[in-house]
Amino acid sequence: MSKHQPSGVLQWLSLFLLMSLFGVSHGDVGTAAQYSPPYLPTACYGNNPAQFPSSNLFGAAGEGVWDNGASCGRQYLVRCISASVPNTCIPGETIQIRIVDRAETSLSRPSRNGATIVLSTTAFSTIANASANSINIEYSHYSSSMSKHQPSGVLQWLSLFLLMSLFGLSRGDVGTAAQYSPPYLPTACYGNNPAQFPSSNLFGAAGEGVWDNGASCGRQYLVRCISAAVPNTCIPGETIQIRIVDRAETSLSRPSRNGATIVLSTTAFSTIANASANSINIEYSQ
């Protein structure tokens, strides 16, 4: 992609156009629990049944979202990114929910306390296995004012096509990252050649799902930390670009945790997360 990048001016014009059309913003990461009926009364609208959208995609705000009641009626885009049990998330599903209650005082109690957002059973089961008590989510505030000023569908798709052509953008995959320390040589990709390592020391070893029979050697990935077992492990706002130089299964230095999607060099790992962590949940894209 980098060999065919257009001018910086054209990139920014395209990005500005898409943001103007879609109101794009980077999502926050949090947790979601679920709650079941009865949902009335709510802290936002009391016993008024008209507060619930016909889709039944609604939720109760955790204390970090509640905002002294200002969150009532706000809409959020929510997707499941990971959970303690593998394969809990339903891939590719993003929902738009409306806040109608406060989780701390809801009549029906959440499946887990302290969640960022508590979803209705319909909302939760649309993005995750209904048997889960809690999931990790990415969520972003969706202003209703955006939808009132949306241009034609043709213009939206032209803008999206332009941005994808310029940046090669795609929604990242979700996985796990471990870390490994020196010695890094020899590698499964380039043997003992020291020139394989970028000067930034941002590189990694591919897990079996990424290895692709060696075809991943030299591939570059954008990686960011989205959650971890220990709160505040991720370094907010940090995204790194790493190069694959080895295979995790055969690397000379062993990963801090087996089975990771990508194993990062110590420099790469500590750039996006607390270096004391053994494993983190990541979003990554080629």
C-alpha cells in the first residue's frame, strides 16, 4: 500500500470528506453485561413504553457513561471484541442502541456489576452468545444529528470507496498478543540476517493463524491494545506498525504466553501496553 500512496493533501481531503459524511470517530473500549425484563420503570423515562425502540436494541448506562442523566436517549454503536470464553462474539455484528436507564438503579439487575453498558437481552444476543455474563466491547457515541444531514447513498459509497482506495482501510481483526525478548536470531523468515529488523524495533512473530505457511514473512500489521485481564494495561491512543520476521511456534526466544495471534518484540509490546503483562487483547490489520 505504501508504494502507491497519493499526496498528503488528497489523503486529508478524503478523510475529511468521510468524517463529514459519516461522523466517524475512534471507539472507546469497555465492557457490556446484559439484563432481562422487566425494564420498567427506567431512570430516564419512567413507565413510558414509547421509550424503547421497535428493534429492542437498548441499554442501561454504567456510571462512566451515565453522565448525571445526560446520556438518556443517546445512541451508541456497539460491537463485541472479545470475552473470557473464546468464540463468544458474533463476528461482524455491530448494533446501534439507545440508552434508556441507569444500570446502578435498573429494576432488573445486570448479569455483572460495573459494566460500561448493560444491554437488553435482544441487543446482547445480537453481538454475542446469550449465555455470557460479560463481554469486552468497542463503543462510540452516534449523534442523531448525523442521520438528519446524510447525503445521498451514492455520495456515501463514493466517499467510502475513495478512502479505502487511498488508505487500504479495513476493519481490524481481534486477537491476542504476547511478547518475547532477545535473542531473536535466527528467525524462521530470514535466518541470521540482522537487516530483517526495522530500526524502530517494532517487529513480531506470527502465530499459527497469521503464519500462512510463511507467506506472512515481511507483512506489516497495525496493532493496538484494546483490553487485558488487568485494568489499565493498555496505553490509550497508541497504535504501532510491526513487521513479521518469525514464526511464534519455532522462535528461539519463547513467547510470554502460548497460542497468541502475534508475539511482539519487547519494544513493540511496551509501546502499546504495560510491559509487565503476559498477554493482551489486540485489534490488528494488515
